[in-house]
Amino acid sequence: MPPLVVDEDTGLTIELLRAVEAVSDLRFAIEVVPYSRAKYQLRNGQASLIGHTPVGFESPGFYHYAQDLDWQVATGADLFARDPAMLALENTEDIYIGTPLGNAAFFAELTGVPIQRFVEASLPNLVQMLAHGRVQILVFEAVSARRAIRDAGLSGVHYRHLADVHAGLAVRRDDAGSELRRRLDAAIDKVDLEAIFGDYLEEAASGEAGVVLLP
């Protein structure tokens, strides 16, 4: 989910975790995996902290074993298509919607489109699939999708805001998880969040609809 997470060493949320290390005794070993696998690892005790969670949009079952931190960053999910008529999400039985790995179930529930119409792949691959008509719509976090489209040099891509979906971090819903949550939120309160996320939040405020402009 670039620019929030690019890889294990790079990204705004990685910067946040390293800043937390600087103001606390917490230390993080970071692994980038599909979101569905991250949830599996949290549920089974293989991970202590996962993200990004779609705060307030996860399934009720998720909160049987997980709890979000108080901290979250304002993000949004947008729909992208070369044909702006596709953005209305009508007659979806004849189209395919691309979304990054591990996100199909979430966006199927959010849009009401059957999960069978979703295709999962890496974000750069999905942009190429959109360019060649193998998917008609791309749906994901607005800034990361827009940057991937620009990086590919793909012109004429229209977007429509789908939902405000704030990105958070989650721990296990048990005593150890609650204590970790308390320590994390206390440490994050000491971090200069504007210095890390200010430019991102400005870019995220892109309006309800438009065309992705190339550099």
C-alpha cells in the first residue's frame, strides 16, 4: 500500500513504527504479506500487530480476535476506470474488478459486487490489466492506486470516490494485545505525525471524481 508501506524498510507507516521505536522500548520485525494472510497470522498468534486495517469496515468476525489502535490515518478507497460509465458499478455481471492481493472479499462487501467478479494481483500488474482491458475497474486506496497509474504512464483514467476508509493498525483482542495497544498509542502520541503524513494527507484530498493527471 505505497506510500504507506512500500516494503519492509520503506513507507510512511514504516517511518511511524521506527519513530515509535525511538520514543519507546518497543521493537518491530516487519514482514510484508497479503492482508488476508496478515489477519490469519494475527488470529493464530503468529503476529502481534497488523495493518493496514480498514477501520470501521472490517467484518464482525474480525473483532472477535482483533482490536484497532486509537491511531489511524485518513485514507479513501476510489474506483478507477478508462470508461467513466463503468464507475457507476451497474451491470457488473459483464466486468471484472481488480484489487490488490487479499482485498477482494473486503471490496466485494463494500461495493455489493459478487466476489466472483474480482481479480487479485499486485498493484502494478493490475494497472497493466486495466490498460489492456483485462479488468475494467480498479479499486483500492486512492493515493497508492493513483501513483501506480502515473508510474505506468497510463492516461485517460477516470476515478470516483467510493468510501472514506481510514487505515489503522490492529492487535489481538486479549490481555497481551490490550497492553500492547496501550503502549503503542502512548508512544504514537509522542511522534510528530504531521512530519510523516502531512504530504500524504494533502494528496489524499483529491475530490470526489476526476481524471488521474500524469506528471
